[in-house]
Amino acid sequence: MKVRLQLFEFEDLPWFPRVIRAGMMDYLRFMISALGTYQPIVPLLRDALRQTKQPHILELGAGAGGGTEGVLRTIQNTGLPQARICLTDLYPQPAAWQLLASRTPGLEFEPTAVDATAVPPGLGGFRTVFSAFHHFSPHLAEAILADAVRQRAGIGVFEGAGKHWAEIGLALTVLPVAQLLITPFIRPFRWSRLFFTYLVPLIPLFTMWDGCVSILRMYPPEQLLALAHRADPAGTFTWQAGKVRHWWGPQVTYLVGIPRDTTP
């Protein structure tokens, strides 16, 4: 699927209830972590950290931190034991992040709001965007990349799908059933999550919509590269984009940019 539609997701709307947004993010974090969605990109990210000589990762648009724990542990256990990660978001979720930090050595978070298009200079590290880049219009997506170029910060964009019609089918059928089954096991426990999943099922309904729209809004590799080249007209970074496949089938779409003076 090469077309990209600039539709809307409910979680992006400023008036959208925080309790529903948090429930959706908690579910996504649980599923991404349980399925090891981002494990296929670990070699790419580990190599980028080595090339930039940067053991710290600054995650932008972290949401509830889905997949971050597993990626960090694998990097630490496969050659970069000093690796650390700091979670940030325009809408911080310190309650969810505190749980991750308490059980994951090297995982930290910034409790104040961080705009991915204008990252404060004091927040250093190799920048990553997991499962969030599609939320941004082309103008804002380019601004995120341009800010990384301006501050000479390497950046990796990772989306946990290959942008296929079959993935939309899964979002409409299998994933809602899974959500109903696993919700009682999601931590931190919240009564509101049970209420808005089973009694008033707003969380599953909005998750289905946003899940389908996420795939339609995703940038395919060629569009990611086009954004990167517009954000870096002087060619000061080395960019690569593509897809990697998980051992059990699903794909991850990626864009990685590294300042040229750090490449071999």
C-alpha cells in the first residue's frame, strides 16, 4: 500500500478524554511489548548507536512506552551494556513510565512536555520515534527530522507495521478480541480501564478506529526518504529507509539518519 491518507486519530485531538487515551496507550504498550514488535530493528538501532558513539537514546512521542523495555534490554545484552533510554512526549504519562523505570535498569523519563519538532538542547541522545511518526502531517514530520539535523542528533523512525491491507483486517477483527481478553492483566491496574472496556466500550472502539487510521497514515519508505532529503537539503546526514520482517511474519518500517561526520 503506497497511498497515505491524512485522516485523524482520536488520541491526537486535544479535547479527547485523557482517561480513554491512557487506556488505549496502555493496551498498545502491552501488545507491542508482549509481541516483541520492535525486536527486528534492534540491529539497526544498535549499529546507529555505535556509529554515533552515543549510548543514550531519547525517545520522542513515547506514548505509554510500548516496546521500549524489550528493545533496551536486547541492546544492553548484545554489546552495549551502557545503553540508556529517556522517554518523552508532548503528553507525558509519568504513571505508566514510572512502572517501566522501576523494573528496567537504564530507563528514565522526562516528566515535562517535550515537543518533538523543537527538542530542548539539554535533552541529548540518539533520537527515536516508535509507533508515532505517522501522527504528524508531512510539514511536522519534516520539522522533526530537520530539528535532528539542526542539532546534529542521529534519529531513527520506526513503525510497527508494513502498511498492508491485511493489517487493517487484523485491527478490525483479531486485535479487538485480544483487547477484551488481556485488559484485566494490563498494569498499572485501573478501574477506569475496565469500565471503559467492558461496560462502556469506548477504549476498544476508539482503538479500532485509530489502529486502522494509523496504517493508512503511515509513510512508506520512499516517502520517509523524501521527507528526510527535504529536511536535510545539504546532505549532512546519511539516510536509509526500508522494512525488516519479524521472525513470525509482521514487518517494521524504518528510517535511520546519521550525521555524516560520524559515519565510517
